[in-house]
Amino acid sequence: MSYNNILTEVKEQVLYITINRPKQLNALNKETIDELSTAFNKAESDADVRVIILTGSGDKAFVAGADIKEFADFSIEQGKQLAAQGHEKLFNLVENLSKPVIAAINGFALGGGLELAMSCHIRIASDNAKVGLPEVTLGVIPGYGGTQRLAQLAGKGKAMEMVMTGGMIKADEAMEWGLVNHVTFASELMEKADELANKIKKNSPVAIGKAITAINAGFKDGINGFDVEIEQFGLAFGTEDFKEGTTAFIEKRKADFPGK
């Protein structure tokens, strides 16, 4: 499938999605969000995809925010719809995807860009990356999950500071805050993402999907994460991956997971 604003390529069970609007610093407009949603939904049902790596084109930005021109004259109701549709189409979709999503942050990740990165399961940043939620400088607040996911990752105090100042922090500080898992040289960013993806894809994709469900459950209101873990643990016993994994262990060989 061809897209106007993103590039996709599958190599050795890894799907690479590149947001390709370099002149706009890969800003998220409606069409880009729709295309990303389509690509992630397609990957979810593609047996040939075990891991997804998401990045931005060029060396300046992962995503430098949303396309403000699209909503500058919105009403209150339109603003609510914009946020709700974004959550459903993309940000919650990525967070709850059963396939692991690695964000390779190559430069600025601001506003919706940082919100998209925080929706991913793992984040790797280049050493020249800067992240922030500058929405209050425009008279609005993060609307794609930023207030919630930032507090989950960095803690309430750090989230309050970052949102209220609207400032940016560098990659090393982002790692100290728990916003990113790894920081690497810009020239080695995709190599590091590949290294992590290769480690992940050797394991059971079914078990990984169940682990994502269980981990996410602990951060959802009204849901007992321990109960979800028990349920997902039990369900794993009925999978072909479990049979293959345990048989391979007993036979002292590497498992070849069918992903079922």
C-alpha cells in the first residue's frame, strides 16, 4: 500500500515505519495520523511482522508536534473530538498493539511527537534529541495522552514541571526521567533499534502480546493488573507457542515459535 506521508518496509520480520514530512519536521496532520493508524492496524494482523520500529525522516525531528494550522480555529466541541479521535485512531492503538513498537527518536519529539513516542512500548533517543510538551505556550494542553503517559513514565512532579514550563529536555535528562530507555549516537540510532528488535523477535510473539496486555492493565483505572496477569498467564498455556517453548527447553534446543 502506498502512502503520502509515511514510508513502510518489512525486513526480517521487522516493520519500519518512517514519518516522511521532513519539510514540516514530520508534524502530525490529520492525513498522517490516518495513515499511521492504517499501517499499525495492518501490522497487527500481519503474521510476517514481529516488531515495529517507528522513526522520522531526516536528522532533525522524530515529530516536531501537530500541524497547528489544522485546528487553530476549532470550537470547544471540535477540540474535544480532535483529541478523542486521535486517542482512538493512533495513540491508544499503538499503546495496546500486541506487536512491540520501538520509537527511534531522531531529533525533536515535541507535543504530539512526544505523545506518540510515549505511546510506544520502548523508546530509544539519539544524543541530539530534545523532547517536550510545549502546548501551554499556545494556550492549550497536551491532548493526545501526554498528561497521563508522562506522569506514568516520569512521575507526577516531573510531568507537572514539564507541562507547565512547556520546556524541552535533552536526551540524557529524558533517560534520567524514565522517558527513554536508551540514548545513543545519532549515527547508531537505527542500529540500536535493530539490535533490540532482533532480541525481541526471537521470543514468543503470543507471549509478548499477552505481556503487553498485562503491563498496560496496571495503568488503567478500575482494572486490577494482577488479575489480568493471572488471566493472560493462564491463556498462554493454551497456545502453540507455549508448547513449542517448553518442548524446546526440555529438548535443549532453541525454540521456533509459530506465533499461535
